[in-house]
Amino acid sequence: MKNKIHYYAGLIMAFFIGLHLLNHSMILISEEAYMGFMDFARKIYRNPVSETILLLAVIVQIVSGIQLFRKKRKTDRRLFDRLQLYSGLYFVYFLTTHTLAVMAGRYYFELDTNLYFGASVVNMYPVLLFYIFHYGLAIFAFFAHIGSLHYFRVQRFVPEKTARLHGLAMLGTGFILAILIVGKLMTVDVPMEYIEVYNGIFR
């Protein structure tokens, strides 16, 4: 039962995160492309119904993810078993901190949590030394988690070797995309209103 709840909550999360990652990928084209896609995507997820469903899915993923990790960590020893477990554990951490940060940005600091909200922390020394890995690992962890799940599911239709290649290809995609997106975010010219807020926090 816990596995099914985690799975279906994960489908909701995967849709949102996929949309979010596609939005972040637009920065590889231009800031204008990013902001344009964000305006479109917000029509889908930034409304009371979607945000409530998403927040509930986040909570379910965090609680069920921790429970599944504690249950499986001593029994799962294969590469993709461990990738699925530890990428999921990192994502629990990232979802918690990122959700709290976005809520604080929107409701406490009254900032638009857009491109510049995320880019500001990878453009400020010394906090960028943490956040480039924080964001980069989140992107990689998403692909690792989905790639591991794909590896297990696709074995019903293809040989194990082929399934493994699929999984490794998804890992490679996540690794490359993490470097490209974070690297591009580090070149964004962040407006002073965001810099001032973060300067106040990190002083």
C-alpha cells in the first residue's frame, strides 16, 4: 500500500518537476524564453487547486519516502536499487528545503520566485559553493530516481542489459543537464532586489 501511495504521489511530482525542469532548460536558450515558458507553466500549477494537490503530493513523498528508505536500505544492494534509494533520500531533503524557501520568498519576502530567485544564490560568493551542488544534485537525483524506476519497469519488455543502458543513459542526461543549467544560471544578471534580500539573510 505504501509503495502504491508513493508511486502515485510520485507521478504527480514527476509531472510538476518535469515541467519545472523544462522551464529551467529554457535558460539555455535565453532569459526571455525562460520567462515566457514560466508564464505559460504557471497557468497550470499556480492556482489554489493545483498548488494544494502539489503540496499534498510533496508531503506524501517526504513521509512515504523516508519510510521506504528505512525499510529497504539494508536489503537493496544492486546499483539501481541504491541509486533509487539514495536519490530519493536526497530528493526528500531537497523538496523540504526548496518548498520552504519558495514559500518564504513568496509570502515573507514578497519576491516573485522566478528565474532570479533561484539564480541569485548561485551568483553570490561564498553561498554559491553550496548552492551549485544543491541545485545540481537535485537535477541529477531526479534523473537517477526516474532512471532507476525505468530500469526496473522496462525489464518486462527488454533484456536486462538493454534496461541497464536505458538507465545509464538517463543518468548521463541528468548529469549533463545539471552542469548546463547550473552553469548558465551562474551567468544571469540578477536584479538588486534579490541580491539585497539574500545579503540580509547570509550576513
